[in-house]
Amino acid sequence: MPELPEVQTTVNQIAPRLVARTITAFESLWAKNATPSAPAVRRGVVGRSVRAVSRRAKYVVVELNDGGWMLVHLRMSGRLEWHDPAADEPARHIRAAWTLDNGDRLLFCDARKFGRIVYTRSLDSVTTRLGVEPLSDEFTVERLAALLAARSRFLKPLLLDQSLIAGIGNIYADESLHAAGLHPLTRSDRIGPAGVAALHSAIQSALRQGLAHNGASIDWVYPGGEMQQHFAAYGRDGQACARCGDTIIALRVGQRGTHICPTCQPAPRGPRRGKRRSNNSQERACAASPAS
Ligand SMILES: [Zn+2]
């Protein structure tokens, strides 16, 4: 799934050709992805020009000149790309298309059909439930500390909770926790000031690194980025940790594939860990228990 760096890269790619153009047509080839409905999206966008294109959390946000907003969430496999009349092969899995006044066509391709196109007059109605932007000035160490201390949740599912911190998904959660030396099943209220500072720095570094490499092309749905060549943990199970040489292992945390270095990210100690056996497979079974 595209995360903050991949969505921001998409924004960077489409904005120059989209801003200041007028949308002359909207075709829906999969009406279920449109909110409130495909006709409502068409009525909202056709005839309007694009004032700006930006990102909020994992949404591409298109600001229209009449005060309306169109948001696109790529979800699992969505992708925004320009129609290329000279392409050898036509784009596949087209679910929607916008035609512009200069003839350009922006395509929404989405093999798995989980992506969403939202038209709204109130941006807040969509974004009010979203947490802090992790690369914004509002995301301070103090704010992260308060956010972690107010809960007693496992770190990995907390980082994936878009209502707390917006834009982090599986890749950048694993990369952040590895860089911070924190196990994904550490309780958020037990990591201490040094751990909070390390996590804050690691989240921002991982996202900035992702942005610098135009995101990660980890599967066929998101081409172009090179972040996957710089992963320290994500998807590297069986390979050596670049920091300590131990072998990266895969766990499941809250139904999500998770990758850690067992040396750099030791399992949390706590009352329930008293019965822990020295056997490594037992420890991994504990670590793989469902997250709350
Ligand atoms: Zn390591």
C-alpha cells in the first residue's frame, strides 16, 4: 500500500500538469469507488479548474477553484498516471479518468478496486479524523511523548493508526522501529524519554529517506521509486542486519507482516515475560500473538 512518501511522490508527479487546468470530463468505470457517488463526483469536478494539489495523510487532495475538494485514496493498489498515447501497451485496470481542457487525461488505475475518490465541499469532513502529519512542525518530540504515554498500546499498531499519526504504513513503521531499536510489541507507555526521542527521529528519517528515493516500488502497482533498495528491515527477513549482523526475522503483529532484528530490537520485558523460555521459537510465538 502506498504510504506518505509514495503518495507525496504521486502528488509531485501529477501536480505540474494538473494545477490551473480545467476538468472537462470525468468518467467512472467502477462506480463503487466514488463517494458520495460517481454522478456527484462528476457534477462536482467537471467545469472546475484545479487550484492546488497536495497530500494529507495518504490522500491526494485536489483543491478546486469553486471551493470544492476531490480526494483520492490509493489504498492497496491505486495509482494515478497520465494517459500516454504513445505507450506500447494501454494502461490496465482503469477505474476512472479525468479529461483536461488541453486534452490530457489523468487515469486512476486500481487492480484491486479498493481505492476511493471522494468529492466534498468540506475538507474537514474527511480529514478531521486524521492524526498529526509526522513531517510537520506540529509533530514534536513532546507531542509524540504525550501521544505514547496516554495509551498502553503495542508500538506497531499504534504507528499504523491513522487517527494518531497520519501517513505511516507497514513499510515505514518497520523501518522506524528498527532505526529506533524498538520492538513492535513494546508498550507505548513504557519506552522512556530516550526511546521517544529515538522513535521521533527514526520516523522522520525513514519518511524523509522514502521521499528522497521517490518512495518504494515494492510491488507492481507503484513503479518508479527506489526506497526498496535502502530498506534496513522491511522485507529483509533472512538477511543480515546492517547494524549488527544478526538475521532479520519476520513476525506477525496485529495481522501485519513485520520485520525486526532480534538483537537491535529486543523483545520487551514485563510481568508476563517471566515465564519466557530461552527457546527462540517460543519467544517468536509470543511476539506473534495478536496485538490489541
Ligand atoms: Zn541488528
